[in-house]
Amino acid sequence: MQHAAESAPEFSRIVRADAIHRDGEVVQTIEATEAERRALALRFELEAIDRLTATLRLRSVRGGQMVRVSGDLEADVVQTCVVTLEPVPAHVSDRFGALFAPESMVPKEEDEIFIDPNVAEEDIPEAIENGKIDLGELTAQHLSLALDPYPRAEGIAFEGYGDGEEDEEEAGEDAESPVQAADPDKPNPFAALERLKRRN
């Protein structure tokens, strides 16, 4: 999961992969500065990020060849209501994981079609670039994934988007019954059956 832009990430906290000893664990707590939060808010089209912190645990796996990162982030953000465009404050809490490996061990794009679909995304390794892992950028990417994609101000309904099941139910209610769908000029066997049931 790489930052799309070529410029330096807005929130960068570098750790060297070779600092993660084979039998140990490194724990780091990171926090974005005001300037970093402003830059991230611009990147993610938020009105503001008032706080962003994360605790990350790094340990060596696969015989010391890879580094497993697990993290917990907390953030206070201000999004924009998709209906009224009013500010929508929100607290974001997310737990995430990632696996990092030397570039030679990372599947190429053309090889990704052979990746087992049952393998979790966090078990597909990302490249360790120049021997370094950017914990800040990793945290920022998972903050983006944890945001509400359709923030709404309190009491505001988001009309126009069904979840599929409701649409199917409404379609079923509106559909004509076999009795209604029959040609009125022809005998209707369903109507006759209904009359027999009522007589009994």
C-alpha cells in the first residue's frame, strides 16, 4: 500500500527494518503534529484532523526475513456531511496489521492474480524500501480506510441509496400477483382456485 504521490508523505515516521531483532519486539507510539494533521486533512478532503496517534508493534517473522506490524490508531476528525455540507465531528478508532518484506520477496503486479484469494490483505507483503518502514504513512493510509465514506450530520437521512435488500422487497411488493397479471379476457385459474378456497 504505497502513497500515490511521489512527494514525501505528509506524516512520516521511519524505522529501520534491521533494528527489529529476530526474537524481540519494538513498540513505538507516534503522534502527528499540527502541520502534519493539516496536510493529511487536505489529502483526505477532511475539514480538520484534531488528533492522530498510533501505537505500533513490530516483530521479526519468517526467520527474520520479514517484519510484521500491528497497530492501533486513534483520531479525532471533522468530515463534511454528504447531505447538508455541515461539519461532522467523528472519533476514529482502528486496529490494523501489515507485513513487510524485501522487494525480492514481494509479488510483482503481474503475479498478483496467482495470490490465494483466501489470504488476508495484511498477509500480502509490502516492500521494505531502502531498508526502511514508514510507520507514519502506514498509519495515515489506515486512517483513510477507517473514515466513514458517507458522513452525515445528526438526524440527517441519506436518501437515494438502498442496500439492495430493501430495493428487492419494494420491487416484490410492487410486482403484480398472478391474479393481477392475468389477461382479463381469459379465464383465470388462480382466481378460480381462490373462489374454491373461500367456499371450503
